Amino acid sequence: MTPREPWSLRTANTVYAVTLAPGEGWAELAAWGPHGAEQGPSPLDWSRRTHFITPADAAPAEYIPYGPRPFTGADLVAGRPGEERGVWWRFTGATVDGEHALRLAFTDDTLGLTTTLCYETVPGTDVILRWTELSCAGDTELRLERFDSAAVNIPVADTARLTYLSGQWSQEFRRTQLELTRGRFELASTQAVPGHAYAPWLAVQDAAGPAYGATPTYGIALEWSGGWRITADAEPGGALRVRAGRLPHESAVHLAPGATLTTPRLACAFSPDGLEGLARVWHRYERRLSGDRLHRPRPVLYNSWEATGFDVEAAGQLALARVAADIGAELFVVDDGWFTGRNDDTGGLGDWYPDPAKFPVGFDRFISQVRETGLDFGLWVEPEAVSPGSALHAEHPEWIYRVEGRPVTLVRNQLLLDLGRTDVQDFVIATLDRLLGTYAISYLKWDMNRPPTERGRPGGGPVESQDLDAAHVAGYLRVLDHLRAAHPHVTVEGCAGGGGRIDHATLARTDVLWPSDNTAPLDRLTIQYGYLHAHAPHTMSSWVTDAPGVFDPRPRSLAFRFVSSMSGVLGVGADILKWTDEQRAEAARWIARYKEIRDIVHHGEIRLLNSPAEPTCGVQYDEAAPEGAGARTVVTAWNTGPLDGAPLVPGRPARLRLRGLDPVARYRDEDSGTVYGGGYLLHYGLPFRWSADHDAELVVLTRLDPAGPPAEAS
């Protein structure tokens, strides 16, 4: 293979082809799409004749530095401290592993910088991982001002449709769209976590096609638990170029001689089937990230926070546990308020010892009493946080982020530990080892309720040599990796004031994630709808609570709340001591039904049926196996809008058209016994007769016939 022949990477259904620009010092995208898309001239081919910009500015470059690309946005901005910025490199070699991995090296001999572009396919998925390795080969340190993980180039006829997930605390993961014909669009987080405002995720389509359906759709997701940035440039000639990478707190990172900086991995995905098809690609990838832990059932939990708040005491917690066991829960989690000095949010954080006043017979005996009800036991912790009045803060004031001689800001009456310090990491690991080694704890909820402020490390050396964001991420991941290795039986839930730290690095090391602190029924439905575009249902923790609406106050039934929570990993957080016998009996029925279909929801192929903005919406889950007769399809459905006037005036049932079924097969509703033709469900849809007392439904369809002709793609 000559250097200028294209290299092709193949996933289960897609191809990604890269070539070297003739006579130039950069790599370009030749094709990205379904198998066969590489057989023909590149849709991003350019004339190589430019006016008032350089050839590199117009090229669909895979990764290119400031220097040859001075105007339209470079992926790498580097130089020596005190000198002009710019990298002028040459191609120095390729390492190829079949059609599964590729490394392309470029070297600037004058600067002493080697840049290696790395590609790797993920078996069984349509995801390609990309990252960059930057090595200082000279004897002078380098200053890296921008160092993205990768860039992707997407052909569009005229205008690109960008779909992203935006919001704020308690309103996370709102699916948001805009059309970009020319100009620049950027998403970012400077909070040292992915943040509530935006997710490090983006989907791109040609705006000429519909968002859902047979529209080629490209997506990226950054595997990074710190600050990040995604930039999309609509360029002349019909193309969109997206760059993504981490965003260092110090505005630049210094690379010492002999050192190598590896950027976070950027997952790149393609589907020919619109945003819903792209969601299924991400779900398959995240099921693979879960590894063997995917097949461990996520327990139905009861969490006591919304029932008791900080008012934790053994007798009240045991009373909740007994009712939780009666309705079918499998796990009891004591949330905030269990440790010494924690009677409100002003104290206790950092002193992780059970409060003897709250557990007079001992914490170990209390846990035994919970387990005697048949429930496993879980505990809430916030390992990065510290209260100013805690013993930990008095002993180690140097462990918090602060700027010497400047005031510190209290957020939620607490400060944040500098988890980038090895001694802080060791303290957190020892604390968790002590709790998990001393007590029979099988579930741990890791929370983080404030971003870092005053980001300084006095005594940590020259500020320009620090990389606090990367150090904190590395410390956080080190602790999670330790939990995996040392306590493999413990299920770990990730949380950061709700959905503030959700990314593939966290997801690969936890079992479930908490998308939002907002558990109001209609609000939560919108949050979960956006979440499922990017993340798999087996990662989505969702509780049934008594919470009223925050943004949409319309009341909803207990059934609505259960069906919504059953769309992911079911939990209960209501004050069940106040529930009536009828409510508890209904809850027990829903939990029993959930256990019957839990594996399908967590492992099946998903289809999003309308959105919460429409009067009737739902989610369809198709059992991955067995195929043919006996395969089940689960539909969770809700009435989110006004009723049709029935029974006062004539009205027909609302309907949800299902997708992906075999039109010649028959499907039986296991609850009603009704048998539908696949063509009927695809064409007319599944009927729902909503009423004031019936605003949600769970339908399980079992296929009765063997496999027929393949259904058309949907």
C-alpha cells in the first residue's frame, strides 16, 4: 500500500476511509457511510484552487494544525513558550491493523513535535474511536493551546441540522435542534465536569431530509469527565466540519521534553436511519462498554431521600424498608444524612462515619435489619465534597481547591477536594474501602453537588505546569477503577447533582446513571426522551416519586409515574409510608410486571414513538433474542396532552404506529389477548383509549409466527 492510497476501517455496517492529500501534509476523509460508500470519488473532494484562504483551510482534513490552516479553525494550536504559534509537519508513517485500527504519524522536526492520529473500530458496533497522541521529541517544552481529539467532516447539500442536548439543573437532556447554513456553532463546559447545560454529544444531518426516518445521520460523543468543547463550522461548498476535545482550565497545557499527551477518545457513529437509528448505535456501544456487568440485573431500588431528607434515623428507615420489601423492591438505599454531623447541608461532608445517634444499635446491626426484610443495602456518598466545619477540613485545609490569599466560594455550603492530588485520591479510596469492607453494602451512589471554583493548588508548582482539569479526571477515574477491581460485587450509580457528569468515561465505570434530580412525571418524561437519544436504557436510573411538576405541573397518575420509570432502571423514591393500601398494591403489580420485562427494556432495540410534545408518545423495545416466534416487543406509552372529549363526545382511540416489525407476522397483546397483524401495527398503530384515570400503559406483544420476509428499514 502506498501512502496515498486510502485506508479503510470497517464496522458492522459502515466504512470510514482516510487518504493523504496529494502533495500535502495532512490526512483527509475520503468516505464515511454504509459499506460501499468508499467506491467512488469523495463527496468532500475540493478543487484545490482557493481564493483568499489556503488549500488546507478548504480541505476536509482529519486533523490539522494552525500553521498550514491559519483561517478556518485548526485542531491543534501549539508552539514553544514565548515564540510564534504554528506546526508545519510532514507525514512520517502509518501503522495498520487490517481494517480495525490505524495510526498516522506526522512530525514537525523544527518544533520537535510528533502527532499521531489514532483510529480503532469497536467490534459489534458502528462506532469508530478516534484520539490523538502528541509527543514532545525535542529538548524544549511545548505549549499546547488547543489540542482537539479529532475532527469529522460531513457532506451536506446546503444546510446542516444539528441536534444536541441542552438544559440546566433539573431540566437536563432537552433535545434541541438548529439549522446551520454558514458560520460557527459551539458547545462547551468550563465546570470541570460535562455539566447540566450541554452534553458532550452532537448529531448532524443534512437538513434537506427528515430528522427521523431514512436520513443519513452522523454522531460524536466525547469520552471525557472534565471540561470540553465541540465546535461545528459550516464551510463553503457544502460541508460541515466538527472538532471536539477537552478544554483545559489553565487555557493551555505545557508538554515537557519526552512526554506524551493522549487526548480523550472521540466516539464517532453513523446510521442511515435518522436520529432513532443513531440512538440504537449508541445503545449497542454502551452495552459493550458495560462488559460482563451488562448481564447483572439492575435491582429495583427504594431510595429514602425524598421521604426523609436529612432526617435519617434507624427506626424510620426500617419502616420504609419493610414497606419497600412488601411492594417488591430489591434494594434499600440510605441517601444523604447518615453520617456524623449531617443534619442539614451545612456540615458533615468528609467525615464518613455513621452517626451513632441516628443508629443507636450500630450501623452494622441496622444494615442487618434491612437485609432481614429481603432487601440488599446501598449507601449515598459524595467523596469529592467537604464541609468547612468538618474534621477533615480542619486536618487538611490544603486539600481543597483555592487560590492563595483569595476568598473561597461556598456552593451548597460545601467545598470541593482537589481529587487530582494523590493523597486525596488515597483518602477517598481508603474511605470507600473502609465502608465497603466493614458493612454489607452492595450499592453505592456517588454524588457531586457542586463544580470546582477558585481552581488553584497552592504549593503545586508553577501554574503553567499544572493541568488541574486532567488531574481531577484522572483521580476520579482512578477511584472508580479501584471500586471495580476491589469491590466487583458493588453496583455503582453515577450522579452529579443529577445529570452533571454523564459521559462514556463515567458510563464505562458505573452501572447506572442519574439523569436528573427532577422526578416530576411530565418533566422527567422529557428528560428521559432526550437522554435515550444518546444513552442506553440500562444506564438510566428513574424513580417513582410524589414530586409535583417543576416545569409542567399537570398531575399524573401513579401508573404514569411507574410506566415512565420502567422505561429505564426502575426505582421508587416516594414516601411510601403515606401511600394507601391501594397505592401500595398497585405499586406491587407494576414492579412485578417490570421484573418480567426488565431484560427486554435493558437489552432490546429501541424505537422512539413520537415525543412528549405530542399528545401520545411511547418507547418501543424489541427483544434481541429469540428471533421469530416467541420474541417479545414491549411498548411503554403515555398520554401527555388533552383528551379527545370521550366519553362525552365521539372519539377514536389514540394510536402509536410501531416500527421494525414483520408485516406478515402476528403479535398477541399478553394483557388483553388481542392478536394484531404486523402490518396492522405498522400501518394503523397500537390503539390506546386514554381517559382521566388512564394516562399510561405498558403493552407486551409476543410474536406468534415464524420469521417472514424481512421488513423494510424503518
